[in-house]
Amino acid sequence: MDLKELNTQAIELLAQHEEAISGLYKTFSKLDPDHKSLWNELSWDEIAHAGWIRKLHPRVKDGTISFAKNRFGEDQINKSTDYMKGQLALAEAEGISPGQALAIAFNIENNMLENKFFEVFKGDHVELERTLLFLSSSTKEHRDAVKKALDEAI
């Protein structure tokens, strides 16, 4: 597999990661009716994030954007996606309290920000800069909205 194929695969892994988060939040919306609108909004946003990430494909193909393997590898993205899927399976099988759901979501969003999760791409292309800014800003909004709901639930 050549470098461009690896970079394309990395974009798809990140998009799938966002979709896994969306699925988790969608499940939380069914289990936590008091926060249903919050969960649905977050879920839809995560789908939008996946779309924003996939829009970087042409920049990867033309070589203006590449995957910064020194940040963290595809294994970490896969582990994080597997965590989302595990939380989803657990929530579906055993249920989850609203407080637990909010705490999980806060940790997801906060960890993505602290670990600068989206900064796994490098390049000077304006589309990358704009996408990273949108993703970071939206993730901060998610974290803050979940934190507010969590604080109110306590």
C-alpha cells in the first residue's frame, strides 16, 4: 500500500470513529429521554464531522495533506473506535443511567480535545486548516454542552 492509500485509509478511520460516536449518542438518546434533544443534536453533529473529514480525500490524493504518523497511529484510532462500540454494546445490553451516559460523553469529547485528536493530519492547505478549526470548535461545544447537562444532573 502506498502512502496516499495509507493517508486515505486514515481519513476513513477517523470518519468511522465519528460515526461510532454518533451511534453511541443515538443510543443514549433512546435511554435518556430527558436529554434526547441533546443526544440527537450531538449524534447529527458527529455525522457532519465524518462528512467534513471525508471531504479531505481530494487533498490527500493530490498530496497537499498527509497523515502525521508521529502523532499517533491507526491503532489508537481503532482502539478508540472499539471503545465506542464497546460502550454502545454495553448500553444496549445493560442500559445506562443518564449520569453515566453524560460522563462517558464528556470523557470522549474532552479526551479528543486534550489529545488533539484531529491534528493527525499535516499540511498547509486552507481546507485542512478550516476543517480542523470546525472540528475543534464543534468538539468544544459538545464538551461544554455535555458538561452543563452533567452539572445540572448532579
